[in-house]
Amino acid sequence: MTHATETLILGLLTGGVYALLASGLTLIFGVMNIINVAHGALLVLAGLLTFELWRRLGLDPIASAVVTTPVMFAVGWAIYRLFVARIRTAPVSMTVLLTFALAITLEGAMGLTWKNVFRSVTPGYVNQSFHLGPFFFPKAQVFGCLAAVAVLSGLWLLLTRTWAGRAIRAASQNPQGSALVGVDIRGVAALTFAIGVATTGAGGSILSVLYPLFPASHYLWISRLLGIVVLGGMGSLPGAVVGALILGVAEAFTATYVSTRWATVVFYLVILVVLLVRPQGLMGSRLRGDVVT
Amino acid sequence: MARDRWKLGWAVAVLVLIGSACSGGGGGQSSGESKEPITIGASLPLTGEFSQPGGAAKRGYDVWAEMVNEKGGILGRQVKLTILDDASEQNTVVADYNRLITRDKVDLLLGTFSSLLNLPASAVAERNRMVYVEPAGGAPAMFERGFHYLFFAQQATAPHQADVFVDWVKSLPAGQRPKTAAYPTQDDPFAKPVIDTMRKALEAAGVKTVYATVYPPETTNFDTIANTIKARNPDLVAQGAVFEDGVGLVRSLIKAGFSPQTLFQTSAPSNSDQYAKGVGEANTEGVFYTVSWSPEATYPLNQDFVRRYQQKYNQVPEEDAADAFAAAQVLQAGVKAVGEIDQDKIADWLHANKVDTILGPLSWDETGAPQSDFLLAQWQGGKSEIVLPKDVATTDNVVLPKPDWKQS
């Protein structure tokens, strides 16, 4: 029983971290209808920046999110202005191609800059756990979950409680209409994309602590994160949280009670089943084709 | 119709004549009268997935060529390396070796890196009846084809790389010997055979298996595996770890607060710098692994190799560089012993004789599979020490049981 409970705890904590990693991906899709395949590469990039700050300045990886978040915001802004803006009116599949190309380019650039070796950020707490009775709660995962809560509630507040957020949502629902009432559509789009990429600042911090970083490891992350947002409903923030928690727990239980071989398949099975049974995901709504541009 | 055949026959005959004239010329040069350099061709994964070990292997070959040429070359002729880049691609590696043999007409070949690439490349060499000594490709499939010209220049094929550890465990007094064991391994052509063979051997020796799992290469989260290991409480944890997963499992075991009496991992701990940084230097204490080469080993030429490598590249040689150097040594020994560049004679000689290399003495069975043992190494005091075999051990001390994890 202890074993099963611990498995559940580990699954939920991992799920929390997944939610943090997936938040920007789902935001960009929900608002802009862009599937940002480069999200995984941007996470690894943020992780490597965190590594650099830690190695050179001894900056705590979680504290360094304060630095990497604005940097990643700027990166997101630049990517949008330079590349994505050009294909805003093209079909969604073109955004997949474009961002995939970006992912490969980033991978190559990271390989040149940081070499194809594994990098780990190892502050004191990385291998420590909080202990409660017979259970252990790995500290890095706990911090990751807290960061996920902070980032996701921040995004939620931004979208629902600020003018910029309302503009973002309005632009996503009806670009022509919101332009008529004075929303700068292009500015809002760049802002959304930049915010989505900025979340990789916090995500990369946690990633760099939990897993060794390698330029090509982004493939692994993007496939997992897509599984999460597809399950939760593409574009839904609460959906990403629910999807991440379900998949974290499913992965942990599969690894423990079925086989570790099957644990990584869980994500892909989920994508398949969701697309067959409930294509809009758990909490996603069907998009209205008439207003999506 | 008949006339056409006639013409075709002539054309073929002329081609054959030209061909034999060319190769005849080549053969004449290699008899040692002329002082033209001996050309040695290889293709390495200098870019792509295996670029890191591929680059190391190239440095190993280059250092070997430099050292050989300083001492007058082989058979009084200088050595000239032609190294192509196969981009870690099977198709490219085949094209590369074909080109080296047919267009560049190299005198000798050296192998590439990884079983993936050596499998097709060695077939090209075999077809052309050229000796093929390869530095890294120990998957069983390499030796199931019964090739005559293939030689693997490490001590043992993948399934036997941990034999030295198994023997050590069996040699322990009953009180210290592990009674239970857990075997997590990555589904990898090098790691898994090592652990499979070890598990069978230890089970036969009475070590009970309490947990075994095969995880895919994409696995990043080892907390659940560590949690299960903790629940089963084995004396020995033997992991088939490539790299990332080796660090990941150790970290997760630390988080779970479970420290086994004995911890063995396949390749991960041999990436010294990256491994120590990944798990924390204090936590490396007592971790066992097997390795083909050590910078401390006192085998002939090894210290010269280390010194020269450090001068040239300003870093301690990687294991992959040493393996490449050893492969070239094997080829060199064959040519020297035979006294001419005769592929069949070289192959026969290598099948029948032992060669001294910086990895220790190597010998081969009829399929080219090596017949020696890896070195058993253990992390002690923040550096790796060789524990076995005794004649090259750098310490008599063995850390047992492994101390508890240190929370840094």
C-alpha cells in the first residue's frame, strides 16, 4: 500500500511538472491556433541558459527563472515577428512545418554552442526529498509543481483579469471584430506568442534540475507535451493541468505495475484514443471554423 | 546480336586488364621497395548522432599515426590516414568504405564507430577481402556472420563485458556476497546483453532476482523505478545504463533514500567528468563499472599515448579514443608480423596470435570476437580506480559496502 501511495505521489508530482512544461504550448495553440513544435527545443534552450547562469554565476536554477523568463519572452517575440507572422493566414499545418524547422535549427545551434553532451544543473536540493511518514516528496518536483501553480495562475489571471488578456481572448475568438473595436491584432498575436515562449523560462529551470539536458532531447519533450495538451483539450489551460496530472499518474502506475517499457507508450496511446473518441480533448471546446483564421 | 556479345566480351576483357594492371601496380608498391606511404582508410561518424565518440575515435587514430610515423612508420614506410565522415548514417558508411577501397585504393582499412555502422561497413570489407579491425562494435550480431577479416579491438563482446564483475561477486566470502539483486536496464544493444548475461550468471550462483525491468531509451523519470527498487530492498543493483539513465537512476535512488550495498552500472560511470557532475562527486563513491581502458593502466605505450594526447588536445583521452588507438595497434602488429601488406596473411596471423595494446593483450576467435576480460573499475575518493585484473589494478582497496548517499 505504501508502495502504491508513493507511486501516486510521484505520478502527481511529475504531472505537476508536465503541466508547467505544457502551459505555454497550450496557450499559444488556444489563442493563436499555432502548434508550436519548437516548444520542446525552446524548453531545452531555457534549460541550457539556466545551466550557463548556474555554471558561470552560481545562480540558483529556480531563481534564474527571473532572468530567463524575460530572455525567452524576447526570443518568442523575435521568433513571432521574424517567422511566424509571415504565415498567419496559412493553414495550421504550415505552422507545424515552420516551427518544426525552427526546432531543428535550434537543436543544431544548441549543439554547436553547448556541444552534444549532457548537462545537469545540480544545486544542493536536487537529490533531496521532503519526508512525511514513510513517503518521500522529491524537492525539485515539489518546487516544479509550485512553479506550475504560479505560472498557470499567472496566465489565468492575465487572460481573465487584464485588458491585455481580454484583448488576447477577443483576438482569438474573432480577429476582425476585435480589430474593429481597436485591438491591435498583430501586436496582440506577438504578445501572446512571446508570453507562451516566456513560460519556458520557468519550465527550463525545473527541466535542467530534474533531467540531464541534451540538444536533441527536445523531441522527447514535444511528443510528451503534445500528448498532454491533446488529452486536456488543445488550448485549454485547466485541460493542460488535468491532462498532465492524469498522464503523470498513468505513467507512474504503468511503469510500476505493468512495465517500464510501456510507460512511455502511454502518451502516444492517449493521443490515439483521444483523437478517436473525443477529438476536442477532456476540456477543450470544438473550435468554430467560421472565425478561425 | 552475336557481334554485340563479341564486342561486350572485348570490353570486359579490356576492363579486367586495366583493373588488374592497377591493382597489380598497387601490389608492387606495397612490397616495401618504394617508400611511398601506406595509406589507411576509415570512415567515422564525425557529425550526427555519434559525433562525440566519432570525434574521439578520430583523435585516437591521428595520435597513433603521429606516434608511428615518428618511429619510422610501418615496414619503413610512413602512414597516411584518409578519414571520411559518414554522418552516423549506414548508407553513407557503406559508400565511404566502397570509395576508400575502389577509388582511393587504400592499402589498409580501419573500422568505424558503433555496431550500427560497423555492421554494414565490415560487410564491405569482407566482400573485398580486406582486414577490418574495428574499435567499437561489440553487439553479438557482429560475430554471428562468421566473417574472416573482422576483428573487434576490445577485450570482450557486449554480453561478456561484465564477466569480470560476476567473477568478483562469486569470489566474495558468503557473508559479503549479495543475496538479492535488482536489474533495471535500458533497452540498448550494448547495455541489455551485459545485464542479461550477468543476471543469468548470478542467478546460477544463488543471487535471487527481486526486480528486473527493461526501460526504453526515452525514459527520463526514474523515480518510479527507484521507488520499486526501494520496496524490494535488493543488496545489489546492477543497471544497464548508457549515460543519462545512469545519472537519472542514481539521483532517484538518492531522492528515495535507498542506497544499495553494491551498485553496478554499465557505461554511465565511465564518462567520468559528466557522471561525477551529474550525480555529485560524493555520491560516486563505491560505484562499480567495467571499462575497456583506463588512463592509469600500465600496459605498454599507454602512458605515452595519454601524454601525447594531452599535449595535442589538452584533455585526458576518452575511452573511445583509446579504443581507436588500440584498433590501429592491432592492424599495425598484423602488418609488422607478416612483413608485407597481404590481407589474407594478416588476417590469419591475427586469428592465431595475441596482440599487445594499450587495452592489454587481445586475441580473437574465428569470428573476430575477442577473448579477454574488461577491466573492473570502481569510483573511489572522487576518481576511478581499477580493481581487477590484479596485474593492472591501481588499488588493492575495494569499497564494500557502498557508503550511504551524501546529500550535498
